[in-house]
Amino acid sequence: MMNNQTLSNAAMLSSRGTSAYETGTQSFSSNALRSYNPDGKRRRKPSATSAMRADMVVMLMNAFPDIRRVKIHDSGIEFQARVRLQGGGIVYRTAYNLQNLYGKLLEGIRERTLSA
């Protein structure tokens, strides 16, 4: 028969050294990504790349009339783009900077439109 014992927090900390809270691994502050409106509502800060992404969307829409919708997301580490074509196809690409993403999207859209 097993003896189930619950250990207190202090006993667990003493057996394992320090907790995650004491070592600073929980130091990420989500408030650094947020801004506050004058009425007190908390909002996410706009991305610094939003104007560049909007320009890229306009360039793609003008270059290819087959495109229905373009979405480009900045995740903070990489950029993700999803392009919907009129024939129902979807081109999805990721890259670490917008210049590479633009090149990958051009290749993907050309492949899709030429094969259709």
C-alpha cells in the first residue's frame, strides 16, 4: 500500500533549491507590450512594422489582380503571411524579415497562378 503524503511548499523549495519565481524566469512583463488610453483601458501597442506591412499588402494587391486578401502578422520573432487567391488557393509563408517574406510570397503566388 502506498503512502500518499503531501509536501508543503517550504519542504518542496528546500529539496529542489529555489522556485521559478526566485530565479527570475518569470520576469517577462506583458505590460511592456501594452499602452493605456486616457480612459484607462489597456490596449496592445501597435507594431512598429504596421506601416511597412500595409505598404507590402498594397504592392501585392496591385501586382497580382488574382489576390482576394492578404494578411501579414508580426509575431515578434517572425512574420507570417497568408494570401488568398480568387481561385480558392492559399499561399502561406513565414520569414524572419519583411524583405525575405516579400520574396517568398512572390515566388509562391507565381507558382500558384502559373499552375492554375
